[in-house]
Amino acid sequence: MPIINVPHHPSTSISSPTNQKYHTMAKFRLLDLVKPFQHGLPEIENPVSKAHLSFDDRMLYSIGIAIFFVFSQLPIYSVTSVNSDPFYQFRPLFAAERGTLDEFGLLPIITAGFFWQFLSGFRLINVNFNVKSDRGYFQSLQKLTAIFLGGVYAFALVFLTDYYNPTSKFAGAIDYNISSTTADAVVNVSSNIGEKFLIWFQLFVYNFLLTMIVEILDKDYGFTSGSLFLIGANVSVTFMTGVIDFTTIKTGKGYEYRGVFIQLFIIVKNAFGSLFSSSSKSNFFYEIVHLFNRSSLVNLKQVLFGVIAATLLFYLQAFHQAVPIKSKQIKTQAQSYPVKLFFNGALPIIFAYSVLFNLKIFSYVSYKFLNFTTLGSSLIAIVIAQFESSSSLVQSIIKLIVGEFSSDSFNPTFSKAYQTSGIASYFQAPTSFTGAILNPINTVVYSASLAGLIMFFALSWTKMSGSSGKDVADFFSKQNITILGKRDANVAHYFNKIINNACISGGLILAALAVIFDFLGCQGLPTALVVSILIIFNFLESFFTELQQSGGSSLYNTAFGGQDKLFGQ
Amino acid sequence: MADGFEKALEVPVDFVKDGSAFVRKCTKPSQKEYVQIIKAVGAGFIAMGVIGYGIKLVHIPIRYLIV
């Protein structure tokens, strides 16, 4: 039983910053902007006390919400089909299911949380985390931004692009009365807007509900940060579905099993069958290569690298340096405070990809808006008319900034949109291994920027979230704890160095994994698996800590008895 | 030119040095612990995934009913 209360890596949760410095604020603060909304905004109440909420209840909340989340991936009403998918790379990681209410998944919530955390961490806005009302305002600010961002993304995708193809349910009903062609055109336009609004409304309301649901888990009803927990749960479902799904679907090649292992089994079975009959020849190697590279469904390559990544991560996540600590007041045995290799958990990867996802949304929407809508193309025409003398130059500059997308169109159900030109195309992951080799500049720029982003967040997150070496040292000195064999003055320096090094090595490993998987054209699934495993370990860590503290009153004690040594300190 | 290039490489090289020094000093899991972790977490991951897949499977006909 731990006598000294050691903080359990506060850095791995997005929404609850801990030790921030007090700042006196004289002038107007951005935080005050939320005050008028504070009363109107629904809020999840904190549990009365932790004692009221038993361990089993919290487990129930977590599982129930995960199940709800899987259930909630409903197709949008009044959408017949969606256009080719530009966000395929980010879908596994952000639980963003194409053409469903989860179109952006957890991106608005993560972007909002990370954006404000970033600003407050670098002192660009003043938040005093020691005051309860300020903490409340800060949370409301994050929530409001998440809801707002969800609305903005949905608006951009629905109204500014042709991503969704709405049905014309309303138009059909009116057709009886109006026969002239001009009237028909008017009806079509207006009904189109009505349908688009309906799509936008569904996306917006769902994102609002999701924000509230994530808040339930954030506020002590769960074990870890809500959005991270949902990512972890969703990736495991996506991955296992990709492996064992036994339903078939028609792809460019014909009917295929969605599950990689099922398809593999069928191929092997057919190959065996053709050995003994001379009539039917099965092209075994062609089938295997196709399964390895198929882009419409989860392929063998993704599963293979996912498994490799998982076995590696299971080993690496246990790496830690134990710092021996001792209370100065009570005579106890020395204990150890572990500084883990992945000190920030999976957050650096998630943040880096959320930046790239936002960039992708921006470039896709601006390309579609400027090229395919009347408003956008007339805007361009106006701009070009302004520079009459050098219109071709302006045109090429616009093209460079906006870029171009093209889609592989073999099957509309699975088609993906790739950015083929423009600045932002250099920040797009290589589409395949051969693509990575054929476009070396793209590959190098993308890899360098991804690795740079991951390293940047790995190094700066501790400072932003209040879990840097100095903060840990402050916490220890408040609790009258010291490092064995170190003077008090050296504690902060020591922690700074060790935590910084942990962040560097953890960040390097994560960056290397993410870059290698994208280089091989794995399209995000193995990276999502890496993230999910780190999240699951973080979850289990707090799960078993709580289990110990619940003192044997839980159902799960018998089920998991003895395993807590693996995850506890 | 060569100087600038070397300087740009300096930071990553330092990172690798510091990082590998940290990893070398780390406590690593024994083989027994590793197998235990794989068993426990792997089983949990697969169970969660399979349950989720089951839910999705039930979910598909419901989708057709309500949408």
C-alpha cells in the first residue's frame, strides 16, 4: 500500500491541468468571454463525492459509454452517398467513421482541448487554476469551442463542398403540383438547402451530445480522460472488425470478406482445393498480394504491422526509471517514483495528427469551395480581375496555395481523395510504399514535419500541462518528500533532467513508429493501434490503482486478483 | 552550406544521444512479466474488440430499420 501519495502521471489527461502558477491579471481576460454562456451551457455535475460512486459503478459508466459510442455511428439521414474520402488517414485514430454522424469523431473535442491548453500553457491567456471559478470557466471555454468547431467543420463540409449527396425527399413531394421547368429549378435549389441544413443539424447535434458524454468520463465517472478512452475502445473495435469480420462486400475485385483473417483462410482453402482438382486454377500469389495491399478494406499489411507494433509497445511501455523517494516526516521505507519512458502517453501523436487533420479539412474545403461552387469561383474571378496585368501569375499562386484533389474512382463506396498538388500536398502521408519512393520530396517533407510535430509536443506538453520536472519537485516539497541521497535544492534540477530525457526518448520512439508506418503506406491503422495500446495501459494503471484503493469490495477483485502488480507501482 | 547542414543535424543527434542514454538506464520487464502483460492486455484488447464487433453486427440491421 502506498503511504506517500504519488501523483499518477497527471500529464496523460487532456482536460485537467494541475499545478499552474498564479498570475495576477489586470486587464481584460479572454476567459471572461465565457461568462455569459456559463449559465446556458449544460454541464455534467460532479459526483457528490468519490465515495458515493463505487468502483463498479465507474466501470459500468465506462463500458456503457463505450458501447453507446459504437452504437452511435449511424449513417446520416437523407444522405444517399458520400463523395470520395479525403480523410481516410485520420479515421482510425479519431474514431471518425465516414458518412456517419461520427464524420469528424473526436477531432473537435481534442482540437478544442488542446488549443486552449496550449494557449494557457504558454501564458498567452491568463487562467488561474487555483481558483475554482476559473477552472470552471476554462472547462466551459473548451466545451464551447468543441461544440462550435463541430458546427464549423460540419458547415464547411456540408455547405461549401459536394461531399454529401443528399436525397431529394422534399422535392419529390412537391413535384406533383409544379410542372414548369423554371419552377422545378427553384424547388430543387430550395429543397437542396433544406436537406443540407438537415445534414448539418444532425452532425452538429451529435457533436454536442458527444461533447457532453465525454465530459461524463472526464468528471470522475470514468477512469481516464473521456476522449482518450473512446479512442482506445474504438481502435480495438475497428482493428478486430478488420481482422475477423465474416461479412462480404463488393469491391473493385468482386466479393471480398471484410475480415483479413477470414479472407486469408478462404484463399488458403481455395489453394488447397485447386491442388487436387485440375479444372479450377486459383491464383494463390496474386490473391495474397492483393490481400496485402487492398486499399478498400483493412489489408494484411496493416494488420501485420499492427501486430508488430503491439508486441513492441507491450515491451516498451514497461520501461521506466525508478527514482527512490522518501518522506522527511514519517519514518518509512524508501519508495520509488517511476518516470516512464512514455511519460506523455500517446498525446504527442494525437496532437500531431490533429494538426494534420485540421490542415487537411482546410485544404479540402478551400479546394472544393473555390473550384466547384458558384460563390467560390466568382470570388476567384474577382481576385484575378484585380490583377489584370499578371493574371496568369495570380492564377498559379492560387493553385499553389489551394492545391488539387483527385480521387481513385474504381468504386464509389471506397474511393479516396488524394491531394495531388499545392503546398498542403507535401504534408500528406504517402499513399503507398511505391508512392513514398517515387515522390522523395513529399516523403521527406512529410516525415520531417510529422516527426518534428511529435517531438515538439512530446517536449512541450509537460510544461503546458503542469507535469514538468519543476512541477513534480514542487509537489514533492509540499508533501515533504525528497529523493534519497539528493539535497532539496537539486531535486528540481534532477527531475527536470530525467523527465526531459524521458520525453525525448519516448517522443523519438513514437515519431519513428509513426513515420515508418506512414512511409510503408499503412494509412493510419497501425499508428492508431500504437496510440490505443498506450491509452489502454494508462487506463489499466488508474484502474488497478483504484481497485487497490476500493479495498476488495469490488466484483473485479476476484477476476483480476494478482494482476495489479503488472500495472501498479 | 555544410555548416548549416551540420547544425541542423545537431539537435536530432543530441536527441538520440540523450534518449538512448535514458533507455539504457531504464528498468526493463523480465521475460515472465512480458508474457504476462501480453496475455492480460492482449486478451483484454481482443475481448473488447470482439464485443464491439458483435455490437456492430447487431447494429447493421437496426441501421436499415431506422434510417
